[in-house]
Amino acid sequence: MNPPHIHVSPDVRRCRITVHVTAPENTAVSLRVEGQDVEYTGAPGVIKLDLPNCTEWSIDHPTLYTLACSLDGKKTANIPFGLRELTIKDTRFYFNTRPFIVKAVQHQTAAEDSPEKQAPFIKQELTFARDMGFNAVDFASIFPDAAYDEADQLGLLVIQHLPASWDIDLIHSRWNHPSIAVWNLGITTRQRAIDLQQHDPGRIIFFTDDSGPHHIKPFRNDVAPLNTFHTFQCAPMDTYTQLYLSHLGEPDQPSWATECGYGSLPVQPVISKQNKKDILAQEWKDRDLSSTFTDPAALSKECLTFQANTVETQMDALRNNPKIAGYSFCRLKDESSTDSMGLLNLKYETKPLANTLKSINQPLRPLIQLQQHNLIPRQSTQVTVNLANENKIEGRAELSLQVVGPTNQVLWKKKRNIKIPKNGKLLWEGSIAASGSPGVHKFVVRVLKDMKRIAENSVEFFVYPPVSPWNGAVNVLDPAGIWKDRYGPLVGDTSLLAPIQIIPPLANTIRAYPDNDLAQMLGQIHEGAAGLFFAPPEDWNDLATIVDETLKVQPAPTISAKAGTVHYAKLHPVFESLPTKGLMGSTYSNIIPPVTFLDSSDEDIAGSIQRSPESDNGDLRWGSDLLVKRYGDGRIIFTHLKLLENLGSDVIADSLFVNLLKHFARRSLATRGTLPVHQRSVEWLRTERKHHTHKWMVLGMFPNWNNAGMDMVYPPEEAMDFDATYPGWYRAINWRTWYTTTSQKHTLAFPQALAPVYYDSPNTDSGIAYAYAEITCEQRSKVSLHLDTKNPIKLFVNGALHGDSATEALPETLQLKQGKNTLLIKIAKHHGDCHLQFDLKPTEPAGNITWWK
């Protein structure tokens, strides 16, 4: 019972409680802590009761006391309470004065469930959450009082999201529960958060206003920043994404992963409302998936295994991040199409992912980072192993390292005595090597103390035969030779008349592709060649409309917070010597496409399955990762598989690339000579590039910790070197070419231009980026500046600072000299988007300017 007029506030440090009793002045108040020699009789108000022999309410020992309350001789309530404290100090949570990592799981049942129906569900869920290693639950809704009683008894902290319509009566009804440690107000005003803190000062408050996420500490009035982020990543997770998660967060702020996880797929029959047609059955038949998965049930089972593997990689990367103060795990969808965000499904059954979570949440766990996961026989790779040691285990132990081969034979082992390192510190680093046999290998790390295993983890790596070059000829659209060092060792020769025509990712807009060369290549394909088009730009359809309407495509991103996307590989020559007949697992992590195509392919080789982001009823969205379209007598294969950028560094990319060449060379023809080009498309490309594109070189992201990056002088402000490599905030960075277009109002979108990590919420990290361009003037000219951005920027013209948005309004005009002029823009991203619109217009009739091409 939680009467609104009696509030128990614990004080762990002083071993006492403060009881606030609101009643008329002449009311006789009687308080007694049952089982303790502690009593009070007197007037209402603020009453302090010392508990000298108290025991803390903790995760391992949730000791509860009962305060018996009587007013005017009438028993009013028995209030359970616990002595506990959760606060934030510097960048960490502290629980009962000790550093503490909050490991929460979100719970949200279906809206149609009644409180009575929820009660047994919640009790079972919370018990299971504790058994799986979570120490907190993130309640997305207000639940029956029994749920909080259960959390009190189990020793689970509660992060309670409050509805926008919350009032003081709601707070009163829950405020004596020791389990409730955080009120999360979501998006609200700062004043409303302060009002709540003044009314219930003993709890942490999270909220977000126009300036970003914030927190208020218990018994403090100051509002401080809170670094929050969402981590819904491309899966399987590539090396860059793991680095991203391992470095995410501000070093001087508490970093809270407010939502992390990876949803599985609702693989079940979906009946279209329009035509009463079983979409799943039709797609299954059209794609001939029976030879790949047997039936939808087999696919569903494989999706759940894939979900578990992805989550393990994601969470180990987060736990490897010393800046993470805690995380809230959500998106625990299973094969059901109905939301059930917790550990149990709506049938009160344990989700398959739960057992993986128990292993992930172990307080003592080796965290393994392999530099490469795909190797050739006898190849070595570097390994770093840090130790999660949340319970501060100390002393000596034995470290055991093993490499296990495809036949489960131990190929290499090492043992050494160690001093158990502190949380997040290095456990071991070195190199391991593949055996001479292709297949799945495993690197196993164990920590033993007194002959007992106290911690263990393992990761798989894969060994494939070396890839032999294809002896045929290709023609590559690569006038600057950017890609030659990558594809060159894997092909025999290059020739304009080759049966394989390759279009690499040259620019973010088709308008910047070489006009005549591209048209000639399309002509060769039309006459019988096969064209491999890697990462076609978003505006490809603008050209396709001119060339041939049948070449238009429907690209779709493969990332969504609602559910994960899985990619399948069929038994096909393109996947010769590679894992097939199933989902693309971790061995494919570096080449998984960020974009798929919703078009039907003439030849279904590899595809994607995703829960539609636009649907709430479990509809599936099917895509083609290798989209084969006929064009005249030839074929164009569109793909966003990241093959070219990984050639020479990932044997999977090498093998897929060579297999693609072999397969489509057998189905293509070499033409006899050069062909007349599609003149209209050449003229359109030439005009668009000349008059409607601006070329930039972009670089980023450098650190912008605590939003102080604009005051740092990074290398581009001192010297311009487009061949240089710099340390970014989570990985090495290089200059990249990027084009803005008239149709997009010359918008430079830095997240798309710079980030190889595709994620659902690009607004939660920070960084500093640069954009450089050159402009030529026939004579000294005055130009008007058209610039629009919400981000802080500095503008340098010809090496001199011409504007700093932090201190002054940017100029409306610029004076450019005759000849070459340079522009350098420095822009800050901090918990928000990062883009700008930039253009220059002559103010004088004779002031012609030419943008860098």
C-alpha cells in the first residue's frame, strides 16, 4: 500500500529514513519499523528515523522493511521500504555508493492486456530477467502495483517511463517502491522535470528537451547533459560497426544506451487485405526458397539463431566500451508478429534469445576482438581480449587460450598465470593463425581460478581456399584508376569489348559519372555483355528514364528499428565454395548490403527479408540483393553488396567477385567493336554535371567531445592533403568525393557522405567534419552566399576565416579573386542531424564562376 500522504525517503549513507507525513497539525502520528527497535510518536511533518542495524536493499539481497503507520490511533498503512541509493557521479552510475553498470531489459506487453492478465505475465518475466543477469527493468508503460512489489522483492531496479499526461497522483501511487530508481519523462520541458525532482528528490530523472537529453541527480537541482543513443545496426555486424559501438559516447558525460537490440522476423503466413492472397506462400514459390530453407518454419528457426548471434556481437561491442554507464535492451521480437518487447512472448513462453542474454550479461566475461574473421589457410590475424569484471574479482588466475579447428580438434593452445585485470582492462593480445584446412574455426578464451572455470567466451572465424584470378577480360568504368589496385589482381585483362562491364561506385549521383564512357558501356551491355553495377546512386532512375524505363529500380534501406533484416544466399555458382542454402551469417558481415531492391530479379541468387517499416501487422518486405535485369541482349546486375571496397582484404569479397565474373561471362557476349552511344543520355549527363552538380571533398568525423570540437584545430585547417589518413573518433578517416545537386538544393548531408555504419538513429553521435571545394573566377567577383544549416560552422575562403556562426552572423556576400579560390567549411554534429545547403551566385553580370568538377 502506498498512501499518498506518507513518503519514505531512504538515506543509505546515514542509515536512516526520512518520512514525510502530510496531515493536519493536530494529527497524532505513530510510526514503527517492524523488526527494529525504532518508533516515533508525535506530530506530522518531516520525521527522521535512524536505523543503526539496517541492511541495504541491493540486487543480491533485496532486504525489505515495513513501516507501520497510524494516524490518531487508527492503523493507516504498512509500507514496505528498502534502503538503497542510485545516483550518477561523473560518468558512472553508483548503486549504494559503489560503481554500477545498469543492465536493463525493456518490458512492454500488448495494449489490449488487462491489468489482471498482465500480473502473472509480469511476475514470470521479472523473475526470468533477474535469472538472465539483468539488474533492472525498463517499464515502457505504467503497470499494476503488483509488478513493482515483485521488483521490490526480486532486487530489480525499475526505470519508469512516464506518460506525457502524468500527474502527482501517479507519482504518489508508486513513490515508496525502492525498486523505482529512475523517472524517465521522455520529451518534455526542463521546468516540468525540475518540478518532478522537487516533489520526489530522491530519484534520478531523465528527460529530453529542445537542447537534447538531460538528467537530474537525486537531491540536486542542477540539470546536466545525458549522452543517450540507439544502436539498431546492420546485421550481421561488420568490423566498422563494432568499432563504432566500442567508441560511442561522450567521455565527460554519462552514456546510456537507451535502446539496443535486434529484432527477429515474423515469418508466418501474411494475408493481403486487398486480394486475400497468402503473400508469404507466393513469394516462397516465386523465389523457389524450398531448396534453401525447406519451409517457413525452418527459416523462422534460422532467423532466431541469427538474432542471438547478432545480439551477442552487438552487446560484447558495447560492453567493450569503457564509456557505457548502462544499457536498456529492447526489440526482443520473436517469430510472433505481435509486439512483446520483453523476455517472454504473449503465450508466456521464454524466447529463444533469452539463453544468449544470460551468457552476455555475465559480470565476468572475456570480450574478444578479431581484426579479421575471414582468412585463407595459415593466415594470421591480430586479437585483443579485454575483460568485463563488474564484480571486481581480484587475485591470480589461469588464462587458457585455444584455437579449435573444423573437426573440433585443438590446433593451438596457450596457458599462462595472470593477475585478474580490472573491469575493461586488457586480458590478452597477440595473433592467432588459421590451420591449413578450410572450414569454421573457433578461438576460445577461458579464465580459471582454483581449478574452476569462472569466465569463458569464444568467437568463430572462417578459413577459405585462396581465390584464383579469373583469366577473362573486363571493362571497368574507372577513368581515374581509383579501383584498379583492388580488382586488378583478380582479372586477366581489361578491354572495352570485354563480355563483363563493371560500373564501380564512382559518385553519390549518377550526374557525376563519365557521360560518354558510361553510355558506351551501356551500349556494350545492350548488345550482349553483362554489366555489374555496384552501389547505383539514388538518382539512377533519372538516367534510366531517358535510356530505358525497364532499367528503373526500387532501392530500399535494409535497416529499421522495428525489426531486423536477414539476407539469404541460395545454392548457386555465384556462391561456389562459400556458405549457402541459408542466411548470410557473420562470415558475410563486411559485405552485407545497406540497400536492397524491391524489384523481382530475372535470376534469384541472393535476397533479403524484412518486416516492412510501414506495416504494424507483420507484413514482410522482400528484396533482391543481386538484381538481374535484362537490357537488350545483355543483362545488368545491380547490387549494393560491398565487394569492391573489400577486395584484397576479405576473401569472401574476392571469392564472390570472381564467381560473379565467371557466372555471367558464361551468359554474355563480347561485341565486335565500339558502338554508337545513346546521344540523348550523353547530352543529359553532360548538361547536368556542368550546370547542376558541385564537387566537394569531405572528411570526418573527428572528435567533438563535449561539443568542443569547433575550438580544436584539426589537420585540414593547417594543410590540405587528400591522400592523408587521419584518426577519427572511432576509426581511420580519409577524404572522399561528394557531389551536391540542384535538385537537392545543393544539400551536403554529412552522415550519408561519411558514415560506413548504417544505423536507425543517426542523431545520437557527434563529430567534426570538413568540406572542401574550389571555384574559378574569370575576374575578381563578388558573389552572394546562400547557406542554410542548423549546425555550428566555420567558413574559410582562400585560407582565411570568413565567418564563425558561434560568434557572428555569416556574411551574405564573398569577394573572390581572379583564378582559383578555395572554400573550406568546418561543421559540428552534436546530437542531431548534420547537413547544410551551400551555393554561390554571382552578383554581377560579368562575374562568371566555375565550380570545381
